[in-house]
Amino acid sequence: MATTPNYFAFYGLPEGFLLDEAALKTKYYQLSRELHPDFHAQDTPAAQAEALRLSTLNTDAYRTLASADARMAYLLGQHGLLEEGSAQNQLPSDFLM
């Protein structure tokens, strides 16, 4: 069961270990410009909080997906394969492709 947001869906990228790193970087910078809290200083407190939440999500998602090791751990965690007793969980053979 997923305990963190789906970072692939956040960026509109297909889920998998291999990804288009240029597309990831493009989406990250695009969202960074749109979501940066400084650009929402005149918004309502609720809108400012949402901008901060999404900006933080953007940073966390990028840091995770940009690193092969972090991406692998994230994928395994999202599918419950890092949990104790998770041997019964099976992934399709093409999952990492």
C-alpha cells in the first residue's frame, strides 16, 4: 500500500525504473517556477499553504526520481516490497523495463 504520493503521476511520467530524465528535469523546473512560494506571497493563507505543500512535493519527487538508488527504493516501497514479509508480493517481469 502506498504511503507517499505517486511521484510518477505527479510529473505525468510512466511508472518504472527507466525514465526519461530530460522530461523529468523539464517538468521539475516548470513546476518549480509555477509553485514557488515566493510567487504566491499575495495569495490567501490557504493558497500559500497549498503552494508550499506542492513546492515541497515537487522537490521531494525530483530528488527521489533523479537518483537511481532512491528511485529503486521508492518503487519497491510503493509496491510494498521493502516491508517485512513482503515475499508474497509479485511484480510483472517487465516492471523494471
